[in-house]
Amino acid sequence: MTADAPTDDSPDSSSSPVDGDPESGTSAGTDTTTVTVRCTGHVRTALGTHELEYTFPGTRLREFIESFFDEFDAHDLEEMLIAETEADATARGWEPVPDELPGTWRKNPEGEQTRPYARVCINGRFNEHDAGFDTELENGDRVALVYPFMFCC
């Protein structure tokens, strides 16, 4: 038996500490999450870095986005990445859209979509393939803010 192991006569060894669980990033009354933010393209240029650790109140992607965009508001990240309408989220092509598209298509509701070619990924997956902006984040998750440089002739 090690010195750190609870004993049968220890007072309520199954309860969690009053101050919260430091490993989960929670504290009494307030949940915070720390994620690694990776930036590419225009986002990287705007922030001046490709990676940073970011702690925010809450556990969902929606709360991360609100907090991150509020803190870095001077860089216009929300306008750069998030589409307000369906038209803002749609890339116009030269080919007509068929009535039925093959496969399974997922997208976030209007107002929670990214602009064409911009993406928000969690641990390498597009947020649309999880729970959208309601995706739960955990400490140590990687959130990528992707908006590549696009040049056309």
C-alpha cells in the first residue's frame, strides 16, 4: 500500500474535492477547458502565431468560439470564419447543383456555418461531423481554425 492510497477508515474517500478536479480543468461552480488552438492561412496571419494554448469558461465549442472571438476581436476572426447566412456559407460554382446529392451531407444550422473554404476542426474532424457548435471539448483537445489562402487567376 502506498502513502497516497485511500484506506477504508479514511473520511469519505469517494467524494471529490470541494475545489474541483484539477485534472479535468473544473472548479467548484465554474467549468473551464484548456485547448490547443492551431491556426492556418489567414487566421495565422491575423494572430501572428500558428499555435497557442487557450483556456475558456465552459466545455462546448460554442463557448470556445464566443470567448476566443471576444478576446481576439481586433483581428475580425468571426467575420473571417463564420457565415451569418446560408448564402455566405455557399461557394458558387460553375456546375448546376443536382436535385439529389450522393452520400450523406451534414451541415450546421444557419448562423453556425463557416464561410466557403473556412473550417473549424476538433482533433482533426470537421465540427459538422460531431455535434456542430454544441460539440463537447475536453482539456488537451486540438481546435483548428482553418482559412487557407485562395488565389485565382
